[in-house]
Amino acid sequence: MFDQAVNINLKKSDKFECEVIGEQLRFSIRMHQSTLKKASNVFGFNFPKNIGGVEKIDKTLCMCLGPDEWIVISEPELKTQFDDIFARLSGYLTISITDISNRNIGFILRGSEVQKYINSGCPLDLDLKSFPVGKSSRTVFESVSILLFRDSETSFRLECWRSFSSYLTNFFERIAKTND
């Protein structure tokens, strides 16, 4: 796995907290909707059918990003299990699976004012009615392409390409200082 190599110098507060997520397995999966049931049987969880849909099972998160695109995020200790799944899928389904574990990095953003902090750089309407708990979306944050998942009313998971992590952490530090 890849060293996160990201430092965040944010003091924790009830308003806003940012935490780098430790190493994760991340797979970009492309397949036709007609193969979802078979793939779900092999993976052991249901792939969400609707764009923005999320399936969360134990230590694994599966998000539907498009009509034929999903991202699966899980803990590194499950690598052998995923390798076995991929071996069983080989020759069984027409599917594309790309390991993007080293490309992406994740952050947990939480706090009573987390929505305001995210909206300072993201155009999505994050009101609970528009972006409820359990929803995900591809969007931008300060021109950086991100994946945003609402884990609870006051907690989000933000995924981005690793090369943008320093830029985003710097931005989080600045908005935390100006909103204290």
C-alpha cells in the first residue's frame, strides 16, 4: 500500500474536524446493469442500481457513480478476499476492475458546521432533503474533482486524487482558521 504522506494541522472543534482516512482498498468497477445480480452474488453485497446510491456492508462501501460505474472501498486486510472474488469473476462476467488504491485518498469531515465548511468550496446543495444520509455524488471542491458521501447528518467522506490532497488540506486549514 501507499504511504498517505498527508499532514493536517487542524485543531479539533465541535464546528469542524478533518481527518485523513488510513490506507484503503479502492476499486473502480465498470459493468453493464444486466450483470449486477451475478456480480452481487460473487461479491456478497448488492451493487446499488441508482446513481448516487450507496451500499455499506461491514468494512466495505460501494457507491454507484454512473449507469455502469461503481467504486468499492474497503479495508486493506480484505485484499486476499477481493483477489479471490476477482479470480472467480475472470471469464464469468464482462467486467472491468481497476485498482485505484494508490490514486485516491480519503478524508472524514465532521462537525456541527461541516455542511457550511464543505459548501465554501462545493456547489452541491447539502441540505438533508437534497443530500440525505447515505447519498454519494461526484462533484467539485475548489475545482478539484471529488467524490462526496454523506455518512451522517454531521459527517461526510470526501475522496479525491492523492495529488490534490495537500491543496485540499491547506484549504481545510484556512477555512477552519477563518471560521473560528
